[in-house]
Amino acid sequence: MDWLSTLVPQRPAEEVVYAFLLLGLVLASLWLTKVLYRVLVLRGVKNNVAVYYNRKIIHMLAGGVTAALTPYIFTSPLIPFLFAIALAVLLTVPHRSGQLLNWFQTSENWYEVNFCLAWGTSLFVVWVATSNPFYAVVPPLFISFGDAITGVIRNLVYGRRTKSWLGNIGMLAVATVIGYHYAGLLGVVAGVAASLVEHFEFPPYLDDNVLISLVSTLILVSGRYL
């Protein structure tokens, strides 16, 4: 039952304040990308290209920066997990109501919702299983920065959402550095595996966010014990 003690924040009031500040960062990234979307469209950038860039910018600002700060400001995975799930719920509302936040959401998929669920769940599971907050942020960082670089590369080269291996090469460079920094050689293994599985998705539920976080979580948890 030692894992239960991992769930109890040591500074609950302070950490809730931190969580709301990070939520402010998420909202700021949404506002920033809304402005950027207008600028890009006015300059003749295709709608799908502008939306795709915005999704990846949100990945990095909202998901990546938050994940990088998490081990330093939280003493438990519980609060970040709950906020990630709450954000996932909030992002389903525009889809359900038909009032999409069209500068980053599309009717074709709900992958930004999957992103929040994968971010929060992988962080929670790895933290509880290993008691190591630095290991715990590796999967969220993979889907935040690693997956984002794939989108930027593919958008620059092809001008559309595609699964070209060129993007995976870019992710490999980013993910292995992240993995090594936070989890040593085990993190490198997780980064290589995550970069491979990013190429695949099985709509509507198993997208690259889910596959990256699932595979890297399994490697980090099992490798930690082996």
C-alpha cells in the first residue's frame, strides 16, 4: 500500500495554486494560437496547415512546458492528473456542442482530448509505479515535444497531416535526448520505441498520442523493476 502515500501531495494548497497557474499557461497558449491562426490565414496559409501548426504549438507550450515543470513544483501526480482529465472533459464540450474552437480543433478527430488523457494517465501511472517524478514526465514530454516536431516537419515538407517517416526521424532526435536526460539509457530505449510507434494510429481511439504514452510507460515501468 506504499503507493497510496505517493498520491498525497505534501503541499496541497500550494500545489493547487501552481496547477491553476499552469492552467493559465494553457489558456494563454490557446489565445496565442488563435491570434496566430488569424495571421496565418490572412497571409494565405491553408486552413488545415494553420490548424495543424497550432495543434503542435499547443502541444509544446501547454503540454511540454507543464510537463517539464511538474517534477519541480508537484510532490504527487494526483493534482496534475486531475487537471489533465478536467481539461480533457472541457475539450470534449466544443465537439459535443458543434461549436469547435476552429483554430486548433477539427471535426475529423478528437486527438487533442486523447492528448490530455494520455498526458495525465501516463504521468500518473509511471509516478506511482516508480516513485520517480522525473521518469513520470518522460511520456508526456514525448507526446508534447517529440510528437510536435513530427508535425512541424511534415507540415513544412508536405503541407498536410501525413505519417511520413521523415517526421519520425525528427522525433527520434528529440525523444532520445529527452529520454536520456530524464531516465538515462532506459529513457533512450523508450524514446526509440516511441518514435517508431508514432508512425501508426488506429482511429478513432488509438492515435499516436495514446500509442506513444502507452509504449513508453510500459518500457519505463518494466525497465525500472527489471
